[in-house]
Amino acid sequence: MKVIVTGGAGFIGSAVVRHMINNTTHKVLNIDKLTYAGNLESLGSIENSTRYHFSHTDICDRSALDKIFFEFQPDAIMHLAAESHVDRSITGSATFIETNIIGTYQLLEVTRHYWNQLDIDKKQVFRFHHISTDEVYGDLDDTNDLFLETTPYAPSSPYSASKASSDHLVRAWHRTYGLPIVLTNCSNNYGPFHFPEKLIPLVILNALAGKALPVYGNGAQIRDWLYVEDHARALYQVLTEAKVGETYNIGGHNEQKNIDVVKAICRLLEELAPNKPQGVKNYEDLICYVADRPGHDLRYAIDASKIKQDLGWIPQESFETGLRKTVAWYLANQEWVQHIQSGEYQNWIQQQYDSTTD
Ligand code: NAD
Ligand code: DAU
């Protein structure tokens, strides 16, 4: 197979590219604009493979996409390129509308025209896999409710509204034009190569630097954490095994309160990084409650029984083993961290945390 992965230089996209290069014989073309979140160093382990190719392209650029499709002749698209950080969508929503909605629209149109001219056999096996989020469902009360594939959409943030919008476009292109799509909605990922604007890597790196560990509101919000390599495996299975038009929820069966996640990281650091920064007695002493995120979703939790039943997928990593691996990875990969902590990253941290600190 020849597979186009959009957003392959990002956190999850790079795990998907590494998975396919390491575990299959497919050719992979990574299309990425290399925003602040895109980092080719995350692909260093596979960049010399003759089956891996990269195109520095914006998914909003229709004519560039047309040319790429014509030259590469893909059998499948895995669409991960997106603006992905909720807090950034609150302070600046324009790029979220641009990339997540308009970019997905452009990609769908290019794919539709390309797919229309394929011969019948290729047309049947072709897939457009749209990678989305559980945030499209809004939040759950603090009960035993779970997100099902049939849960109505009720997004809360500009980010989740833009992803919900892209999901609707993808399903409409299937229903109206017959485009062979599959769609997945996943819970919070964590693991290696995660950009440190997100909770888990932010807390690990702040703690190691002796900086405050910012917990929004009371820290009682709940997320369902999935190790990124488990997600990459699930995505590949859905791409290659799911029926056209299907949607799968993907989750880790790992519901955790934010404050418990932060404390678990502190405990791991006590063990794995006992030489603390000057003036720090216990990592937990760095925890600091800050102003809440506007519109903050209280609880996400996925019912992943459909993907288990249909495709036999279950996560291999528990939260305990995955978090330990993640903390160990950040300790061992300080160079990767230093390279991404650019001027743009410093600006974001200053802007975000100066305004949210109580
Ligand atoms: P990320 O922010 O780490 O990476 C996004 C990638 O997309 C980057 O490499 C960036 O350069 C690229 N990109 C952004 N705009 C682009 C454009 N206009 N053209 C081409 N490339 C562009 O994101 P992630 O966390 O890896 O998430 C990947 C996908 O998975 C997103 O669609 C996100 O909505 C979805 N998702 C993420 C999570 C999570 O926990 N991170 C969970 C569920 C679903
Ligand atoms: O559920 C899937 C979603 O998970 C993805 O679609 C998003 O792309 C991804 O970013 C993630 O969204 P969250 O908003 O849940 O992730 P984040 O790491 O930003 O925050 C996790 C929780 O921690 C959330 O309740 C907000 C809180 N938080 C976050 C930061 C950055 C804090 O308390 N302090 C912080 O400094």
C-alpha cells in the first residue's frame, strides 16, 4: 500500500508513521506544514527508510495537494493534520477554523477527484481515514456515563467545534459522493514526543526545571488516557480492517483526575530523578492551582467495546506502565526537548500562564 499521512510530524502522526515503517512494508508519504507542533526529529528513527517520504505542505493548499496525489498515487489517506491544543483555540481560533475545517474540506475535495478517476478495483480498496477526538461529544457528568459512537455531538471549545465540523464534512462526503471513509474518535493520548504544552509533558518538564505545576481550577476534571503507541496500532487496524463508513471510539480505560495524574508524575520523578532542582524538597510542593480553562469539560470517558468486539483491539499499556515509560523517555531525551523549546514555545508559556495564574 501507499499511504499518505497528514500531520505525520506531530505527536500521534509520528507514532503512526513509525508504526507503519517498522511493522509493515507500506510506503508512507508524510504531508506536514511543520507548525510549532510539527517536528521532523520525532521521525529520526525511520527517516532513512526508502519507504518513507516527506512533503512540506499545508493541507489548505489545494493545488499542491492535487500535484502530490497525482505523483504519489495513494491507496489510503490517514488525516491527522490539525491544530490540536484546546487552550490555543481559546486565545486564537482562526488557525483552528482554517486547518481543521477548511484544510479538511480541501483534502476531501482533492481526494474525491483523485478517487473518482481510479479504476474500479482500486476505488473499492481506497480509504480516507479521518482521525478525530472524543471532545466532539462534549463532556460527561461525574457519573458512570461513557461516550458511545452514537453519543450526540456537543463540542465545548473552538478546537472541539472545529473537529466536530470536520467529522460532519467527512461523513457528508461519504453519504453524498460515496467516498470510502472510516472515522475514529479517541481520548487523551500521552507518551514519547508529546509537545510540552499539554498536561503530562508540561508537568514532567516543569518539575525537572523546578517550576510551578499549574493545575486548572480544582484539578478534579477527568480524562481517559491512552498510550500513543496503542492509538497508532488501533488506527492502523481501523484503516486496514474496518468496513467503509464505520466509526470507532478508541480509549484507554484509564480515567484519571488531573490532580491524580500530576501527583503520579511527581511520585515517579521522586524515584527516577531523585536529584531535584535547587530549593525543591518534594516535587509535589511545586503543584499550584491556577485559573480554570474557560468552558473546561469536566469528564471524558470512552466506551471502546465496539473496536474490541469488531477488530479485537485492546490497549497493551496500563496507565502505570505507560506513564513510567513516558517519564523515563523525557529523562532520556533531553536533547529532543531542548530543540523544541524554541522562542515560540517560550512565548506561549509566558502568555498562557501569566494570564491564568490566580
Ligand atoms: P499535534 O499538534 O502534535 O500535531 C499536529 C501536526 O499537524 C503537526 O505536525 C503540525 O505541523 C501539522 N499541521 C498543523 N496544521 C497543518 C496544516 N495546515 N497542514 C499540514 N500540516 C499541519 O497533534 P496530535 O496531538 O498529534 O493530534 C493529531 C490528530 O489527532 C489531530 O487531528 C487531533 O485532533 C487528533 N487527536 C489528538 C488527541 C491527543 O490526545 N493528542 C486525541 C484524539 C485525537
Ligand atoms: O480528549 C482528546 C483531546 O485531548 C485531544 O483532542 C486534544 O488534541 C488534546 O490536546 C487533549 O485535550 P485536553 O485539553 O484534554 O489535553 P491537555 O493536555 O491540554 O489537558 C488535559 C487536562 O489537564 C485538561 O483537563 C486541562 C488540564 N490542564 C492542562 C494544562 C496544559 C491543567 O490542569 N493544567 C495545564 O497546564
